[in-house]
Amino acid sequence: MSMPGTSPFPLNDDAAHQSRGVFLHTGWRSAGTWVWSRFRALDSVTAFYEPLSNVIADLKLADLAALKPTFNSGHPALNAPYFAEYRPFMREGARGVPGYRRRFSIDRFGDTPDMEFPALHAYLHELTVRTLDAGKMPVFKFCRSSGRLPWLKQAFPAALHVAVMRNPASQFASGWLLQQEWRNTFFVAAPLRVLGLNRREPIVKAVIDACEVRLPDDSSASEDAYAAVCEQYARTIEGAHAYRAFIALWALCALRIANAADIVLDIDRLGNEPAYAAESAAGFAARSGVTPRFDDARDLVDELKRTPARIAGIDGWSMRTVHNAVVKFIEAHVASPQSEQSAQSAHTPDVAALVREKLALAAAISEPWR
């Protein structure tokens, strides 16, 4: 038991930036919000929602209460608004959370940290340290961090870096249905935006070429202007091209996961394998000291398989070609078991195999789509 007034998760005395905590690296529509909610339910945890979201820039204290799940979001019911944990960091009458910058909201895929990363590091470090000082375990749920996962792993080496992974057909369908049924283009436009703003990175260009992605042309515009271009483009994009953009980003994130994640949490298994759910919770307990409950996970794969007719505007058979391209891309860029890079990351061969498994599951799920 820790002494009163002390943190149960002290900082490393040798390096002030090294802290204990959990970084959840998730993707849009990956069920990452549900995973985050399992940590948020724990008294010993302060769980921050989307610390890199552009919403943070304009957030006001008066806004917090209104930011709750909508009926069509698919998110779990929450006992507090999404961003409630930021309240102690905010100032009355001011917008945003101190330290946040708008450019944090676009993921990056460079080999080395960019010019914004010191500011990003300082921002997350402040959230971490103040949470630890309050005697809580900081948990961060990201949707915009997978490209920067290696950077964050190096900057926060004492944190547990967890990648949440879902098969690409299910993940894509979740966003595609929101556009198809509710005219919400955000999740179709998001991969286009991230790929377009990173297209000068060699690894991003490689996956764009491999998956034959068609991006909007106006990449010379400002980031906000290009985001608007992508939103407009997403309104009329053909389903097959939307999927190619989505899975290209999915493949890039899988590549980063292979070389930097400490744990991979398989969303597809949580809902139909009670033993896996129990093992995952035990793994978190052993690695972080907190034990989220996963025993009430929904079987998202079965739910989607039972309603294939809901997916319109995309031919499932056409997706097999791009799946093969992703396999070749991953095999070409994941470090081999004999390499020095792989020696530093025992997860590389497991994640490469997991990618092939996820693509096989995606093919089975999408086959009935017409």
C-alpha cells in the first residue's frame, strides 16, 4: 500500500519523462472507445479520451456536459461526458487544454519525430505527471497515434503501449454504415486526409501505390482546407475506393504496431472467446497493475455477419485484390526475425501473422457484400 499523499506509480528518478501509464493506440471504429470505457470504470485510473482530437482545441468548460455518445455512435453508455477528465486542466473562460496544438490531430508516419513532437511530448507528459501526482494511473485512448507509436514508445518507455486491432472489413463497415445510413462522412474521409497529408513519406507513398489509392488532388492546401476537400470527396467516393484508402491506413498502422506495441488486443476475439478476454485482463494486471473487465464484450464479428444486406455500395469480392496487396506490403516492410530491428521487438512475427489472419477474416465477412 502506498503512503498517503504519494503516487502508487512513481516517476523514474533517472528520467523525469519516463512515467507509468497505459497508451491505447486504436483506430476509428475499432471499438477503442469501449476498451477505454473498461479502464475508465476503475477507481484507480484517470482515463483520457482522445487527447489528440481537434475537439480539444476549442473545448470550453461549459461544453463538457454536452459531449456524450449519440444514439447512432455505437459507443457504450458513459457515466460522465467524453472529456470530463480534462476539467482540472482547463481554465474558466478559455478554450482548449493548455499545451494542446491543432497539428497534433493529424497522425504522422515519418521515421523520426517531427518538429511538433517536443510540444506533443510536453503536453502528454503534463497530463501524465499531474495524474500520477494525484495517485491515479493515466490511461490515454488515441485514434491518431499509431503512426507516431514508435516515437511515443521512445518518449514514454515506462508506459504500456497497447494496440487495439480489429479486422479491416468490420472496422471499415462500421464507418461506411454511418455514411450510408446517417450521412456522416467523417470516418470515410479520415483515411483520405491522413494519407494525403503524409503522402510525401516514402512508406506512405509505398502503401498508396500498393493499394492503388485514389486521393483528392489538392494536397498543397492547408491542413484544414485539405480536410474539407476530403469531406467533399468522401460524399461521392465509390465503396471500393473508400475501402482501398481505409485499408492502406490500416496496413500502415499494423506496420507500426509490429515494431513498437507492447501488447496487441484483438477485438475480434474478445467477444467470442471468454478465455481470451480473461487472459487479456490478467495480462493488463500483470503489466500495469490495473485489471479492466472484458467479460461483457460484444461479438462484433457475429453481429456483422448476420446483417450483410446492410452494407451497400461495395462488392465484397473486389476487396480480395487489395487484401493480397496488403499482405505483400506487410511482408516487404516488417522486419525479418533475423534482423536487428526484429531482435528489439519480439512482436514482429506475431503481428505479421495476425495481419494475415485478420485479412482472411475480413474476406469471409465481406464475401456476401454486393
